[in-house]
Amino acid sequence: MSHQALSDFIQRHPRLLILTGAGISTDSGIPDYRDKNGDWKRKQPVQHPDFMRCEHTRKRYWGRSLVGWPVMRDARPNQAHEALAELETRGHVELLVTQNVDGLHQSAGSQKVIDLHGRSDRVICMSCDFGCSRDEVHQRSAELNPAFTRFTADTAPDGDADLEVDFSGFQIPDCPQCGGILKPDVVFFGDNVPKQRVLDALDALQRADALLVIGSSLMVYSGFRFCRRANEWNKPIAALTLGKTRADELLNLKLDAPIAPVLQATLGQLDRLTSPAKGFTLNPLSPE
């Protein structure tokens, strides 16, 4: 069974570098990017060069965000996030590196976290040092564009939405300090992950006993690189995710199974092994 195999893996390799992707947040209502074959489910997300050079792309991005951002903002951690926070409490997590920008690991209680691609709840100016909360920019967008607040659409990953309307009249909220371009503090596709984040994650991988990938197809190189490096360093690699991954041939353990139930059962199995007389019950999510 999947949870037995994963608990055995953790027992053999008790200090893990954990890498998570969009698949861990789908139970929180945040869509993922790819299907079980690793192919795009929808049009590709905004590209960094297009966002920076094209005003229409920025209008489209911020206009769609009026629909999509509240879904991400209001998402709450699910039991998979909570299970990883519990693994950290038990001393099994050297570092958690997430490709997600939703902040749900921290909300669940994880403390050893690197947000590899940044955080969607912050906005920065690309010309000066101005920064503010995403909610502030969201509110300004709504005030500048009241007609766009009536639209509804299916949500897409990272605060986007599948909204196709005429965005030519959308007023973009510019930097209040210098008038520059405002952008969520995330690494868009086509941009580079800050070097120090990668170095810090690789340092943790060197200290760890093994790499555990959860909810990622690893189709993006920024995540796949950790599997390549783990393989070079002879670090065992396990993956818990639905469908294929780019690193399948490098894996020592592949679990194609639902994430939250397997993690919960794994915690229970580990608990029984360490405390035979005591069962482990994961607390339900708080209503807040």
C-alpha cells in the first residue's frame, strides 16, 4: 500500500527535503496547471517578458485577477498541508521547498519553507523599492474598473481566471511611488528564480537524507533541477503525485495516488511504529 511504502521510505531516510507543487493545493480549491500526462490543461500562464513589455498583457492580467485573486486569497490549507507541518514537528523535514505561491504551507504551520517562486500575496514595483499587499492593489483595481467587477469565470492557477473579454479599457494600477509597473512578487514563466533561493535549497538537499516530491509533475526545470542534483549526489528520491513526472526514471519510489489520504495514513503508520499503544488522528481544519 502507498502509505506503507512512504512510511518505510521515511523511516529509512528520516530527514527529508520536500518539494511541493500545485497538486498539493488542489484540495484547497486552487487549480493546477497540468493533467496526469504532464500536458497543459489550459492556456499557458502569463510570460514575464510579455508582462513587462506589453501594456495589453498587463491589462489582461490585472483584469482577470479581479476574478481569480479572491479564490487564492481565501483558500485555506488542506489536510496534506497539515500533514507536512506535522512531519516537520516530528523532525522529518530538513526544508520544505514549494513551487506554489499560495502561502498555504505557512498557514498550516510549516516554518522551514522556501517559496521558490515567491508569494502571490505581495506586489512589488519593477522600478523602485515599493511593495504592498496584493489586496491593496486588488482594491485599487476594483475602484478604477468597477465594470470589470461584475464578471465571473472559472479560476486558473496563481490568481488568474479563464476570462476572455475586451480589456482595452482596463485601467492598470501603477506604482503610487514612482508610476512604475506593479507585478506580483512571484517568478512568472520565462523569468529566473533568485539564485540565493536555489543555493539555500541545494544546501538543505545536501544535508538531507532523501528528496520527497509531492504534487508536482516536475515539468518546469526550477523544480526538476533538485531531482537531477539529488541523483548526482546519490540521494534517494520519492514522488507522491497523480500522473507522470519528468523525473520518473530517477525515482526510487513512485506513488501515483491521492496526496492527502496517503500523507494522513503515512503519519498514522509512523505513529504506530513509534508509539504502538497510541493512534494518530489528524485534527480537522479549523473553520477560520
